[in-house]
Amino acid sequence: MQRNNVSAVFTMARVAADLGADEDALFDIIVDMEPEDGLIWVHGLGDEACPAFTRDGIDEIEVRIAAHRAERDLLPPKP
């Protein structure tokens, strides 16, 4: 039986801060990510939900940021 091997996830705010990216621009980049890409939705009370990312998800975001930077200047370069 396969079990989930995810031991930690990181919030959008944390990932944005770590990558030096704007959360709104980052949200546009991750909008089509799937659980297979390392995106997990964390649900709170009512309709409250926020995206969180596994370590693989953060790697995927970095790839997507690089692709978006190459296509358009949406995000400032990392410091």
C-alpha cells in the first residue's frame, strides 16, 4: 500500500517570500498546477482555502517562474 510521503507543506506567502516574488503574480503562475505538481489546497472554516506547496511543488514553481520571466517580465529578478 502506497502512503503519502509529504511531511511538510509551505504556504503561498512563505514561498513568495523565499523566492522574492509577489504573491499575486505567483498566484497567476500556479493557477493551473495540479496535486501531481506539488500543489495542495488547505481548507479552513467556511469557504476559506489557501494553496500550499510540497518541496517538489516549490521546484515546479521555480521552473514556472523562470519560464514566465523568459516570456514576460512579470516578476522582479531574485535578489
